[in-house]
Amino acid sequence: MNRLAIEDLPDPDNSQAVFAFAMSFNGYEHFGSFSASMTAAKQRKRATLIDVRNELFTAARASRHMDSEAYLNSYRELLPILRELIAADT
């Protein structure tokens, strides 16, 4: 996975950019299945960028399925954690 920079994080008010960012990580591929990705996301570990990106990915997928923008609330909650993890990774 490419390294992220703080500048890569979209504005939380730009729903299309947030959705595109969420989809730039595929939890199904990373964890090997829908079930494994969902199990990891539900744990809400938030210790690594993988944890947080997977949680956002699954929230965005669920929102798409339900035709809602609930993933934006998840992104707003995860944004400070993303910033902290990116800063620690540089």
C-alpha cells in the first residue's frame, strides 16, 4: 500500500472525495474475504492505518448498500486517528 500523507485525507464535507478515499483501500482483498474484513472492522482496534482504513472501507460499503452517507460520520470520527497514524508513520 502506498504511503499516505496528511494532504491525502479529503475534506470531510466532500462526500465524493471521502467515498473515493474509503474505496482506495480494499478490505476484502487485504483480509481475504468479506467476512474477515467485517470481523476486523467490528473489532475497532484502530492501532494501525490498516485497521482504520478497513473500518472506513466497511462503513462506506455498508452506506452504499443502504444508499446513505453514514460513512461520513465514520470518517469524521476516524479522521483524527488517521492524522495521528500518518504522522507517526512519517
